[in-house]
Amino acid sequence: MKLYEITCPIKTYIARVKLKSGAMVTATERTESLFFATQLFKHKFGDSNVYGVTEFREQVNELEEGTQTLTPQQLQVKSLADKARVATQQKKQLQARQAMQKAQAKMLDASKAATSA
């Protein structure tokens, strides 16, 4: 293995490219840098047919080694905090509903007043 292979790892790049048929597709290339990826895409698909070359970052779903188990007391506190959050949201929804009903009643009164005048 050569030094540049360690210091410059191969990355995956994604680009939106336009084919000769006019269809837009997503293409990938594996290379050392964004510059080289852009050059490869332009060589394959033409200079004016390459749009938005970006690095593809794979997200690895790994469990953390430091995952901590909650104690019964911590679980109880978390449960109460979740219930408080839900109650707060329900309060906001109820207030919004009541404000909407008041506004609808005012609109109804205003339209009745306008039709009787």
C-alpha cells in the first residue's frame, strides 16, 4: 500500500447528470477528491450535462459502546417529562381551537349584521 492511499482515502461522489435521451439520473463515482470526481463525470457525460457533484457520506448505524441503561428513577422522571410535554401541546391545541371558534362566531355575527343592514 502506498502512502497517498492512506492519506487520501477513496470517497464516493454523487452527481445529477443529463443523458443523451434528456433523462436526468443520479450517477456515482469513487475517487480521491471532488475535483477528480467532477472531471470523471464531465468526461463521461459532457461538460454541460453534469449538475451538483457532492460527496456521499454513508451513515453507519452502530450502537455506541457507552450506551447507558436508565435507572427506574430516571425512567420515571423521563416519563413525567414526556407527559408534561404532551399536556403542554394539548393545551396549545385547545387554546388555538377556542380562538378559532371565537373568530368564527365573530365572522358569523358580522355577516348577520351585514345582511340585516
